[in-house]
Amino acid sequence: MIIIEGLNILLLAVTVLFIGYYVLLGVLAFTNKREIDYSTEKVRKYAIVLLAQNEGNTFSRSLYSLSGLVYPKNKYDLFVIANNLSDQVIKEAESLGAIALMLSEEENAANKDIILARAFDHIMQRTKQYDALIVFSSDCLVSGNYLKVMNHYLEQGSEVVQSCHQVLPQTRNWVQKVLKIEFLINNKIKSLGRRFLGSSMLLRDTGTCFAVPLLREIRWDINEQKNIIEYGLELQLKGIEIDFAPEAIFFSEIVDQQNIPSYKKTLLEKYNIIRKYGPRFLKLFIQTKSFQYLDRYIDLVLPKFSTAINLIMGAILFNGIGWSIGLIPMIYTIMWLEIMIAGWLCVFMLLVVLEEKDKLVKSTVYLPIIFFINISPFWRWFSLSENKKGIKMDKVDRDREPLIFSDDNHSM
């Protein structure tokens, strides 16, 4: 009994601090509005890499979006990594001025991060000199001023810039509306708040701009950094700040399909990254007494907002059952319900001050449903027969021969 009460008090304190941190970032995000003059002395040349993994409408929209940026056409080249694309789609890309990087059938099956790392090396070996390289996945639409904004940040001294990821307007069911709220909290509110504090960002695998001199100085070694997120952490360990540009926006759709293999893979990747980089940030904090390394460690291990919702809902269910059988006093169930209501009010106010649409604000009533959304893959998994539970992830041999890209003007 004493152990259960002590655990309740500890979890209550952690949850309050967790929600309070997000509320603080939300308040700072609201105050982080400023007018910027984007005029620059230098018009930089960019290489934009589009990793195409399908031939659906999203790829065509991404292609047209990137080929129509409001920026001098001779100052950026669009590279399309033709991963499982038909000849017709490749011709469409080339007709819009894109440069197709071709892969063999064997190379098409490679891990996307391996393909992307090789593409970085390939592009930097070309005769044309680029000032920066930007990477996008094939489901993104990009704001017309994107390169103009990036040009401004690079001129201000930024070497790595993460742009603002937003959601495309689409007809949504209530599940997607709830997921959009969590998306805004994790990707917009949190990023704007941390930017106000002068904190470095965690790198994402799309919508990121790298200064080419930095890529040459600190090469992305795919054998050491298994994905672009790990490469960003490696840069932070070396003292490189990752800036956030809320004015440079790219959009994608929210997909509410979840399954146990992808869920397990995401959790495993998160755990492996924390295990690999967390102790290194703490060690640097102890050695240098620099708060920036502690801040990066906190950002690395900080769970998503949905984790707080899962914890609260789980605690309510646990304490409610415990009270019903006489093991736990009712006061703890009431306290968890109060925290749930307080958290809901905080999210409601944050969406209001950030001037989100009324329909989305009203959708906050569904926030507790995130708990059931997150446990649904596991529920489906446990309902499967034993012969379907053994899910194995595909392994990629990272030690094979380097991938070979080719285009009309260059090969390696």
C-alpha cells in the first residue's frame, strides 16, 4: 500500500513537471513572433534532394512544388533519387528540370538512409559548386519562399537549419484531428518555445538544410550514424547548433494507420538513439559544465506529449480499479482526473493563442482518445495467432559495396 501511494506521488510530480514544461514552451512560442527582413548580400546555390519512394499523387505534387519555388532558377538544382520509379515518372521529373539519380534493382532495396548518405557524397563530388544541400521526402509540399528564408538563415551564420513541418488541409476524421493536435504540440509549439530559449533542435529526416562546407568538414558516415537524425546528434556533440526556421514551411498529410511492426520499430529506434547518445551528452555536460549539453540531453530523452496522456489515462484506470477493490484511496483517482482536466485546459489555451482553427480547438475534447490510439496496435497484436506474432525486421548489410548513382552528366 505504501509503495503504491509513493509511486502515485512520484508519478504525479513527474507528470506535473512534464505538462508544465510543455505549457512553458507554449507560452514562449506565443511570444516568439518577429518581423524579418529576408534581403541578403549573397544569393546562394542549393542542391535539393527529393527521395522518391512512390509514384502516387504526393510525389507529383512534391515535384511541382519544388520546381516552382520563388527563387532564381539557375540557383538551385533538384535531384530526384529514382527509388522504384517508372520511366514515365522519371521523364516527368526531367521535363521539369530535375536531375534523376538512377539506382539498380539491387540498390532499390537498400535502406533509405544508406541511399541518402551516398546521394550526399555524389552531389558534393559534382563539378557544380553548391552552398547548401536540402533534403525532402516525396510526400512534402514546400512553401514558395523556402529558399529565400534559408538564404537568410545561412547568411546569419546558421550551418544546419530545420524548417517548420505543418499539416496539409484535408478532410479529417476525429482520430486525425487528435493526431494533428499532438503533431502541433510536438513540432510547432515545442520548436518555437525552444527557439525562444536559444536551444538547438533535434534533427528530422526531412525539411533540413545543411551548409555544404559543414558536410565536407564533418562527413555523414553511414557506418557510424545509421540515419540523418543520428548525424544531427553527432553534429550537436561537436558543438554545431541546429537552428529552427518557422518561416520556411513544408506540408504533409497525417496518416492515422498504425501497426505493431512500425510501432515497435519506432520505439526501438528511439531507445537505441537515447542509449547511444544520451550518456555522451551527459559526459560533456559534466566535463564542460555547459548547460547546452544538458539541454540537448533533456530534449533527446523528453517523451512526446502523448506519453503524458498515456500516463494519465493509465493512472486513472489503475487507481480506479484499485479503489473499486479497496486497495487505493479514492483521492488518487481524483488527483489524476484533476491533472487530466488541467492538461486539457492548457492544450485548449495553447491552440487558442496560436490562432488555430475553431474545429481543431473543439477537437481537444478527444485528447484522451490518444491513449486508445496508442495501445490499439498492441491490442491487435495480442489478438493475433501465435504464428503471426513473430515479426522480424529486415536487416540491411551496411558493409556492402558503395551505391553507384548516375545521371546524364556525371557518374561515379
